Amino acid sequence: MPPPLNITGQKLGSLLVIRKASNAPRGGEWLCRCDCGREEIFPARRLPYTEGNLKRSDVAKACSVCTHTRVCKVCGKNFFSRTVRACCSDECRNKLTRKIQLKHYHEVKKVKFPDLHTLKRQKIKADPTKLEKLKAYEKARAKKRWVKIKTDEVLHSKENKKSREWYAANAERVNEERRRYFIAMTPEEYLAHRTKAKRYYEYYINKMKETDPEKYKEFIRKKKENCREYKRRMALSKLTALSNTLLKRSKK
Ligand SMILES: [Zn+2]
Ligand SMILES: [Zn+2]
């Protein structure tokens, strides 16, 4: 019969053995204190005082809280989980999955099939129901993004700057396209566009009047100036037309 086990005072990993807690079979149970200060009772077979115990899958090198405390791969927060998990929450899990999928898409799928996206889009465009679904999805996504930008001031200014830069680079092309679009309109379409534009204009003006009265005053002043200039030009063009007709008559 082997002598009774005594491991009191031994340091096993992060655990310091304090005393025997009970006389259970196979070496008894031992009260240990972890480096974090928590105390816990472990059966002797789980403590790594022999080579054989060290190889066990359930070997205890620290208290259960310390061993099951994991670091989230996404946000870096500590969290408790008995099973092996990479993330602290479903939100982080989704982020990680998205990251892995994107990486796979750019490194494997896009290299293998360079025109994958175009082909997919062509396939969807051929099916009206799928196209409708895609359009609704894209609209909802754009709206969600816009709401996010509108509520975040820093993001809003950043996005504004970006769009201004883009417009400066593409102004000519955009204006040409816009002109062509207006010319191709039927009178009813043009009227609908006008009413919509007027509604937006009124909304914008009212908002400006409430939030920035100085800017509103300046805007009205400029508008009146433009109006005067327009009237002047119209009168001038009428005069020149009249003079031309008079000249023609005198030549006859
Ligand atoms: Zn601990
Ligand atoms: Zn997390």
C-alpha cells in the first residue's frame, strides 16, 4: 500500500495547495488557492503533481474561472466560457464570420473567378423577381447607411467631403448625363420632377430658416440678386431681338 499523499504547500501551475479537504478515494480532494485569489477544491487526480496527471485533458493548472476566462478575438474583452469560443457575443461572432468570409472572397474566390460578381449580377438581372428583390435590398441598405451617416457628425462631414471631391472630378460627365436625362423626359415626367424638386426645395429652405437664420438671409439676398440679373438679361435679349427685326426691315 502506498503512503498517504501529501502535497500541502506545493505550487502547481497557478495553484498553491493549502490543505486536504476530504478523504475521497484516489488521493483525496485538496483545497487550492489560485494566483487570482480564488479558492477551489480539486480531486488529486486533476492536480498536475505527476507526469501522468499533467497529460490529462481535464488537468487543473488554475481555478475554473481563470481557465475558462478567454479573450475575445474581435473586441479584446475578457469573457467566461466553459467551451472553447473565440468571441464574447453574437455580435462579435458575426463580425468575425464576416471578416473570414470577406478574406476568403478576396483571396480565393476573386482570384479563381475574376468576373464572378458581374456574372452573378447578369444572372439576377435576367430574372425580374430576383431583380426586384435585389433592388429592395439595396435600397434598404442605402437607407440604413444614410441614417448611420446622418446621426454621426464626424462621419457626415467626412462623407460630405468625399462626395464633393468626387463631384469636382466628375462634374462634366454628370452634368452632361443630367442634361440628356432632362431632354429625354416627357412633359408629364418633367412636371412630376418639378413638383418633387419644389417639395425638396421648400423643405430645405424651411430647415435653413429654423437652424441658420444668417445663412437664410444670405440665401434670400442672393436669390433676389439672381432674379434681378435674370430679368435684366431677358429684357436685354428682347431688346436685341427687336433691334435685329428692325434692322432687317430697314434693309428691305
Ligand atoms: Zn484564478
Ligand atoms: Zn467581443
